[in-house]
Amino acid sequence: IFAGFGRATADRLERYKVSRNSQLVADAAWGLALWHGSVGDYSKALDHLTLRRLADPRTGRELAHHILEIEALLKLGRVDDAEAVLRVADPRGGTSPQLCFLAANATALRTDLPQSEKDRLRLDWLNKPLIAAGLSRLEIKDNARPLAFDNLTAATTSLYPRSGEAKVSVLMPAYE
């Protein structure tokens, strides 16, 4: 479906949605949800995720299913719905890096908080996977400026002593 035959493959997968085999329906719906999400049709991606969950309720509890659902909801501006899925997907609040980063994105889209509070909450979400991995926390360099890639630094205290050898950490921003 992603090798240049997207529309033709999607059309073929659509035919499987009426099958009596629930696993076939769930698999077809998953493929269609992935494809619609990749081409920016988030509403249809959500429709197919719902169909997948109805065809096979176990699939709706998978991390990949939650990630795609949250991403689609955020793209559609449905922040409250995305946060509700986040709570179901990760009830302990911060065990999955992907979900932590999505929670940070959801926080950035909230309109009910002042920018300084959104920045603080986003930074908390971004730090959860780093702390869990034993890495240094990120901190804001200049509190007078908003949270941005060029306004981040690693915390000066570390769980691990310096060895004296040079080390390099690389953060790579990504777009879409």
C-alpha cells in the first residue's frame, strides 16, 4: 500500500471490510487506517480504527492502535478526545516514550492554559522517558523565552559521573 499502489490497494482492502471473517475485517481496517493517516485523511483513519476495534476488540488495546488514534485526533484538533485515549493507553502516565511525546503534543494544543504552564507540562512529558532511561533531564535555558528546541539544555546533575572522555548527545528535530 505504501509502495506507490496506495489508492489501488486501498480499494482492494475496502472489499474485505464486508467479510464474515472478523480478523480479515480488522486487518483490512488497520491497513486502511494506516494509509488514510499517511495521506492526511485523519477522519477516515479514525473511522477505520473504530471498525478495527469493533471487528476485534483486542486490537484496540495495542500501543500502535492508540498511537495512530491519538495522532489522528490531534491532527483534527480534538485535544480532549486525544487526552482521553492517552489516559486509557497509558493509565500510569508515562511508561511509553511515544505516548509521552504525544501527551506533550496534546499539551501544546491546549487553549485553557497559559503558555508558561503549557511549557512546564510539556517539558515534564518530554523528560519522563529520559529519566526512565537514566538520562539527564532537559531544562529550559532562559525562562524568559518559551519552550523551543534552541532553548533547551541538559540538566547539570547527572545520575552517572563523567568519565573524562568526550561524549556527544544528538537531538534531531523531525517534521512529519
